[in-house]
Amino acid sequence: MTTADLVFTRGPVFTADPARSRATSLAVVGDRIAAVGHDDVRELIGPGTEVVDLTGKLLLPGFQDAHIHAVYGGVELAECDLTGTVGVEEYLTRIRTYADAHPGHAWITGGGWSMESFDGGLPTRQLLDSVVPDRPVLLANRDHHGAWANTRALELAGITAATPDPVDGRIEREPDGSPSGMLQEGAAALVSRLAPESTPADRLAGLLRAQELLHSLGITGWQDALLGVFNGKADPSDAYLAAARDGSLTARVTGALWWDRERGADQIDELVALREKLSHGRFRAGSVKIMQDGIAENFTAAMTSPYLDGCGCATANSGLSFVDPHALRGHVTRLDALDFQVHFHALGDRAVREALDAIEAAIEANGRRGNRHHLAHLQVVHPDDIRRFAQLGAIANIQPLWAAHEPQMDELTIPFLGPERAAWQYPFGDLLRAGATFAAGSDWPVSSPDPLEGIHVAVNRREPGTTDGRVFLPEQRLDLATAVAAYTAGTAHVNGLDDAGSLLPGNLADLVVLDRDIFTAPPEEIAEARVLRTYVGGSLVHGA
């Protein structure tokens, strides 16, 4: 009998296999799981076997992230970092400190500030001028759907009161029409195109920095949700290809090729060529990312009815559909016929409906090809569309961290949606009851990449550590097993890794060990768990 290279004993083991969700032991031979069971697995222990005692710990399939921007996040870790606080004075202190520490930088770039920190979510150029008046500053907000610029950056870009808004964005303005310093959506590109582009070395270093962080959180694979040039940011594809070729990419990664919304079907042949060029080793580029709308906080998420104003009256604005809905159906049908997966950004209920309509058109034209199209974010879903996910096989790609009461939700979203539509937000429970398949991700660096924090909110519908006793739409909570499966088997399914995401004999030994059994701990303590070990293909990539 073959002896194992690695054996975990004295469970618990969560398999993510509905037929047998729990075991106490698991054995690994090479990069594959050889056996899952109980005391019988110990028969595979030989003189060269590494034995890991799980007493008091939990073994799970490795987490996977279905929607992340790993290279961008890794690069930003080396720039001016405004994450982890909502204090305006703290922002200004960090910006001044960063600028002083980098006197040779022609531009000050970075981001991570939160819209809740400013009245109406709108910072001003004058605030930035007060700490860096002589060099251009451009800082993306936390969700990366807008950017904060100082006067010098706006001057270099030639943005004045006479500058028209781009079709895919908005320049926020002062009463006389002058730019205020906040650039929404595509308007950020008016300035970011002038900022120094990251180098290939920067991007590779950013990927490896991100990979180290993600492995430390138990993440063994992900789908990068944007490979291409976007809002002046360089294409991160070269970093993945370089790391895949030299062996430094230890994670399993699917790349979503960016759909240029200013072009049409003429780009499809280029996407086919990129899929072939970029797929190597543990990196595959078989998905296409279509951003169909913006976000609710800046009123660019596409809604089926208008946003409200501060007095609760309907406005003339229902958000933006970045791709014409009729054209979208044709594009998705062609991509599906070429066996591309389509990864939609669909946040408002109109964008969700337009994406589902496009998937339905592809099925009618091509039949069911099993390309596992998925819709990310799903902040507002019209009740009429809930059942369509299961009917069409469209996967619900959820970012659970956002489904909680916090200032951005309570102050910048709910009042402008109105009570009926606000109750349609992040309807995880309704989707589950309607038979939808889930995948889950973080959208890092928009929000924390820690899967345990996301699982915590999916189960509790409250932020970790909050003192706010309110539960955000409690009927939409998920049970723990479903939430964990979304971050493991569900995302592996989206990424075409049918031999990963669950602990079954023959599957890849992508594993994570937690410091406690979250299935027996109180639900409000899920986010307190910590990752002790992460394995990819049976090889240790993180050890606390």
C-alpha cells in the first residue's frame, strides 16, 4: 500500500461534500487527496509521512475568491494607503507623510478612502491642496469607482468648468461649474491617464505581495476580475504570465479579460488571441469581464426606477448602462459560442436584468454550453429576477462584506433607494431558496480580502466587531455551510476547477487549517478565527 506524504488526523475536517460533510482524517499523496475518512486513514502513515494533528483545529478546502483585483491591490500596498480609517485628518496626515517620504515622486497616487468620510461622499480638491499643493495627487476611493484629485492634477488634465462629462462618468463641480476634485467612474481616466504607469517589475512585485497576503488568509485560488487597461491603470496580465512561467505563481488563477465598453464586437477576435497567449500553467484567461453599470453610492448603478433625492422625491436619474442592452445580448451570445465565460459587474437591478437577458439570449441561440457565466455584486435584485438565476444557470457571485449596516449603506445608499428597493439588497437568502448556485469573493482592494470576514457577514448580516445591534435584512442570512461552500466549491466551479473546492479522494490537495472549528463556535465569533496553514497541491504556501 502506498504511504501518504501528508496526513491530517484527529479532525474535524469539513469536506464541502454534501454526501459526507464531516470527517476526522485526510491523506495526501503528491498533489492530490488520497483518502478522506477516520481512523482508517492512519493506515497510510509511513516513516516519511508528515502528520498534522488537528486537535482543536479545522481542516477545510482552500478558500477561493471569485472577484478580486490582486495585482492592483498588491501594487497599491506600496503606494499611499488610506485604508483602515475613515478619519479625514488621518487621511491628510498619511498623504502628507507619504509625500514627504517620497520627494522624488512626480505624482502622489494610491487610495482606499471611504465615501462615508465626506459630506455626500464628496471630498474636495482644497483639502488635498492643503497638504500637497505643488504636485498632482490622485487617490482612488475604496470602491475604485471614483477618484479624489487636487487642483494641480486637474490643471494638468485641463479640466475646467467648460469640460464636458464623459459618457461613462461625471465630474463633480463647485457652484460655478469648476471641478470640485471628485471624479466619478470614467471621469477619473481624464486625470489617471497622465499619472506614471506602473512598470512590469512593479506589477510582478505587486502580484507576489498580494499572493503572500492571500495565502496567509487561506486563499489558494482566485478570479482576477479585470485584465486590461482601465481608468489609466496598466494591464496586469503581464505579471500573471511572468509568474506562471517562472513558477512563482503558486495560486490557481483565472483571468477575466476586460471588455472595452467604448468598442463593440470587433474586439472579440483580440480576446480569442489573448486567451491563447495568456493561458499558461496555473494561469488561465478564459473569462471576459463586462462592467454593465456603476455603483449605488454615486448613482451610477443601473436601476429599473429613478433614484430619490435628499427629500425622498424621484429624480431623473436611473443610473448608467455602460453597454447598450441590445448590443449586450449579441456580444454575450458570440462570446458564449466561443466558450468564453462572461463575468458581469451587475450591481443595480436593471443591470442584473440586462445581464440575465443576455445569458438567456445566448442559451436560446447556442443551447446550454456550460460556460458558467456569473453576475458579481448583486446589490439590488428585482424580485421578478430571483428565480431566473437557477433557471438560466447564472451563478450568483456575492461579496458578502457589503451586506451590513454601516455608514456608506445607511447614509449614502438606503435614503436614495427608498424602503421598497432598499429591501431588495443582497438577497442571498432568496437566491438560495430559489435554487441559485453561489460563488463568493471580496473585490479587494475595494474591501477586505479575508474570506472569514465575508463568511461572518454572510451568516450574521452584521460587520465583525460592530456594536450596532441591527441585523441587515435578517431573512437574507446564509447558513454557515452554504457560506463556506460559496468560498470553496462554488468559486472552484466558477473557475472551472472541478477537481478542487471540496475534499474528495482524487481532488487537488488545496487546503486550509484554521485555529478553531467555526462550525461549533458561536456565529458572532466566525471572523475571530485565524489561518494557521495553507496548502496548494499539498505544498505548504503559508504557515503561521
